[in-house]
Amino acid sequence: MNKNELINALSEETSFSKKDISKMLASFTRIVERTLKKGEKVSITGFGSYWISHRPARIGINPATKERITLPAINVPRFKPGKRLRDEVR
């Protein structure tokens, strides 16, 4: 399901217009991004949790040249599904 399909499905299931749902979805993603940038966790009970995981700098290998390279430390967004979501998918 892509973003447009999600907007259509939400519009059919609720009384909100596609335009309103599109704005809400954009706001939701901006809020999650801002919260994660601050280093805080976002938890939606029953659905799951988003958080930032830190990957330290490490040595890697360029597969084309077999040369060793230094990969910088990075922050990676993570998601863990909640119990209800896991149970529904199973």
C-alpha cells in the first residue's frame, strides 16, 4: 500500500475528505520526524514504537576495490511493532 492508497482507504473508512487526511498524514510524519530528531521515542499503544538507534563509526570494505574505508557514525530510525499489531499480522 502506498501513500495515496492509504489516504483513499482512510477516506473511505472515515467521514474525512482525502485533502484533510493528506494534511493529517503529513503532520503526523513531520511530528514523528521532529520528535526522533530530538532523540525522543514515539509510542503508539498497540501499534508500535519509533526510536533512534546510534550506529558507531566502523571500518568497512569497498566491494569494488576491496579497499578499507571508514564508515561514519550515524543515527538510524527504528520501529518495533506493538503486541496487538504482531498478533493481528500472525
